[in-house]
Amino acid sequence: MMSAPTQSFDETTATDIVIERNASCPDPRLREIMSVLVRHLHDAVRELQLTQAEWRTAIDFLTATGQICSDRRQEFILLSDTLGVSMLVDAINNRKVQDATPSTVLGPFHVEGAPTMQMGETISRDGRGEPLVVSGAVLDVDEKPIEGAILDIWQTSEDGYYDTQDPTQPDMNLRGTFRTGPDGTFWFRSIVPASYPIPSDGPVGRMLEALKRHPMRPAHIHFIVSATGYETLTTHIFVEGDPYLDSDAVFGVKDALVLPFRKHDDAERGAYFGVPAQHHETDVVIRLQSAHHTL
């Protein structure tokens, strides 16, 4: 008995053959993802007329990306960030009602277990940098204060490094969690963050160099804000006037997140906040949307 003829695998049939081979996958979402991925990947190969040398370069790039990853570095997140994929996924999954604070990328330097701190304490554990007072409130989109909201905060040093990148910094430097009071307000002390390059000594850095793109991120402070009954918000505040606001390497800047960091020279005001006369201040209002919102 003769077996049924097999379909020839060539430029025109390749995509259908692979998708059909995956059709027995019992998970409908995985089957959908793989079908779309295969279709677009094959279309790109055909459109580019990819050479075998170029294909090998791509394989080597992905291999190097995996090899440089560690418990302190996630090169694949950097790759996703610099290709705009992280922000696109964020935009799709965090559609906001009007007046809710926009979200932005998490980034690769968040650390679980930042210390719980009291209102007004400083997250700077080495005292280096220009003193900063951050004050604000967490509200809902109807301007109602949210009591007990938790703010998980982290940022770079004055040199542009997170504590996980810099062995000279104390553990958990420039990290802390705070809880809002009955009126939804919070405040803490820190230092003015610095613009910094994302890690550029690996394959993602070499990709940016080949594309003639810089690796810089504008100065910012990270926030994850959570409260019962509300959607958790991952966002930043950016320093107004930073030279990299219009060319953030990871596309994370949104106009509503850019704030003035005002410079003060006032001994009485500094004493009130427990900082020197010369210091900076910024105010941020974070508006959370309900977990049950409808767009």
C-alpha cells in the first residue's frame, strides 16, 4: 500500500506546513500564539530574503543574550525594552480611564522585599547626592484619597547606578516602601536621580551601537503603587528638563509623568523636612483606577 504523498517544504508552503504541524496543541491560546508567531517570522524571512549568514548571526545574538543573563541582570528584558515591545505590551494591558496616572515599564532592576519605612524617612542609605524631598498623594480618579496605599519605590544613585549594579552601595540603597495615611498623602526623602545608560556591555548594547542609538535613560524614580480595590500601577516620575526625555532608550517617557524638581535654598524649609537649606523638592499626585473600571 502506497503512503499518501507529503507536501514539499518550500518557500510557498513552509508556513502552512509548520502551522498544521502545531495544530494538535491542546492549549488554544498557545496554538494561536505559535501560529501568529510562525506566520510573521516566516513573512519576515521571505521579505528580507534572509541569508544563512544573517540567520546564524541572529542565532548567535540570541545565544549571547541568554548567556549574559544572571540573577542580577536580565538581558532579554533589555532587548524587549529597547525594541519597544515592553512598552507596547504595557500599553495593551494597561488601558487607562481618563485622569488615571499612566503606567510605564517595570525595568530590570526592581527587587522584592524593599524595607518598610515610616513617612518622611530617607531611602538614601549612604547620604551621597543632592537632597530631595518627594511628597504627594494617592487618589482615585474622582479625587478621593486612598488610605493605606502601598508605594514601592526605587531609583539610581547620583552616579546613575542601582544598588544591584554597584558593590560600593549599601544593600537596598535608594529603595523603600511607604504606606499612605488617611488623607492619601505620603512623603519621603531621597536624592535627585541621575540619567544613566542601560547596561551596554552585552549584546543589546552592541545592537544599539550598530543602530547608532544611545543607551541612555532620562533621570527618574520608579513607583509600584497598590491598594485594595484598585489596579496596581507601575510607573515612573521623570525629571523635567532632562536631555534624554525625547530619546529614552526604552521608550518609557510619557508627558504626564514629567515633573519639575524645584531647587530651594531655604534653611527654615530645609529644617522642616530634615534636609539642608539647598535641596530639591517635587510633588506627585498618583491617581489609581478601580479594579472594576470599564473603558
